Amino acid sequence: MSEPSAPWNIWMRPEWSGRGPKPSYSREQIAETAVRLADADGIEALSMRKVAAELGTGAMTIYRYVPNKEELLELMIDQCFTGAVLPERTGDWRADISELLRGHRATLLSHPWLSRMTVSRSSAGPNMLRRMEFGMSILDGLGLDTGQVLETFLVLAAWVSGSTDAELAEREARRRSGMDRDAAHAAIAPYVEQVVGSGAFPYFERTVREARFRNPEERFESALKLILDGIEANLP
């Protein structure tokens, strides 16, 4: 009779069975190292071999702790939220959820690869679950049922991820071009003038002439208020 296979999810497997010598490394140590490498060189450049080299060991040793790169990514994602402090509760749901989302944005900005990875994961580690529990506890009691609480929290989390992705993409574009915001605007000015002069895009023309372009923090806060206003307006 064959032995049952190990659970496919890394969070279902103990880090150490208690048999044999005590491990030389921990999952947290491996995940910390991998996160540091991904932050420095990009997630595409990350490999089990590079993580092992950074730890001063061989790749086969790392495979004893983490069987494959997909499970390493699971550990890395959750590791990014290890040090994220949950805000103090004030009793004002808008203030509390806003502070949680600001912290979520800060974490995503600290690890430019992170938001892309979270959307493709099928499970959540303990630190991510802790944040979700906290967020749902803030929204609970607003007259929503459990499904609506979850959906509302996921909408907010998805918006933070999307807006952060756009902010990071803007940063990356500037980095590649070597130009700051003013220089980038000056470079594209002739094309903008051509489009405006055509008269075919009146709303774009109004935007160019009338809109004030705010910094990322201002845009985040303005959009956050708009979304929370919409949620509040639709509460039972």
C-alpha cells in the first residue's frame, strides 16, 4: 500500500516533522532572502540557485525546505506582510479601513513585484489572512452579510493593487527614460499640442487646460474617499 502524498499546499505541511536533525534554515529565513533578491534584481531574475547562493549553500539544500519556485513565491508573498503593522482601531470604520489600505499600499510600493504575484495565487498565508480578517472585522457591523463584507474588502484590496501597479509603472517609465516628471511632460508636449489642435478630442483638451495633475498620494486619497463614499451610500 503506497504512502499518502504530501499536501500540495505548503501551509498544510509542517516546517519540521521533528524527526532527524534540526533544519539549518527556516522557511522565514529563505523567504526573507528571496524577497531581498527580488526587490533588488526583479522577480524575473529570481531563482532557487540564487537564493541558495545568497544563503551560502547549494540549490539542492533549498529544495529540502521548499520543493519548487511556486511554493517559494507563496512564502515570499506572505513574508512581505510579516512586518506590516495593523493600525489601531478607532471605531470609525472609514478611518480604520483607510489606514489599513494605506499600509497595504506602502507594502506593495516597497516590493514592486508583489501585487502582480498576489493576483495569481490560489491560497493565502497566515499574514495575508491576518490582514483580511482585520479588514473584514472593520467592515462587519455595517449591515452587510458575510458575503458582502468579503466582496467589499476584496474590491478595496483589488483597487489598491491596481492603483499601485499604475504608480509603479509610471516610476518604471521614468527610470527607463531617465527623465523626471517635468522633463517627460516637456518631451510629449508637441504631441499633446497636435492632438489638442485637431479639435477631435474636446475632453482631452479640457483636461490639458483645466485639470491639476496631483501627486500619487493625493490621487490615492481622492480615489479612496470616492470609493468609500460609494460604499457608504449603498449601505443598508
